Amino acid sequence: MKRRAKMACPECGSTRSKVYESRGSDAGVKRNRECECGYRFTTVETVLGPVMRGKPAASRLQEGREAELVQATGRLFSALIDAQR
């Protein structure tokens, strides 16, 4: 798990600030903050690279093969039961 970066006040260096306004922009998310010392400053949060969600393609492929095997086994057992009737 990644640690969240602390936004330090450029005036006093404190990391205790409140977000009083957020809005999306072309550059990312702009957040207006107010430090406990009263100084107001703006931060811009951007995405540095592509976000990967889910499992890698090879893992999905392996799961797909396992699912096909389970389905084929189920069809085989159904065919055997039908043949015995």
C-alpha cells in the first residue's frame, strides 16, 4: 500500500491543512487548501501514468482456460448421466 503524500504549507511547513474547494481541470484536480496558520495555497494533483486495474492478461487467460475445462467436464458428466438413463 502506498503512503499518501502530505501537503506541506509553503509558508510555515505544517502538514495540517483543510481542503475548502476542489475542482477538476485539464491539468488534473485543483484543490484550494487553508493551513492552520491561516495561509491559503493551491495544489494540483495529476495522474503520472496509466492506472492498471484488475489482473494481468495472462492471469485472465489462465482463468478462462480453467473455466472452459470446468464447463467441458460438466458437459461430460451430464452426457454420462444421460447415457445411463
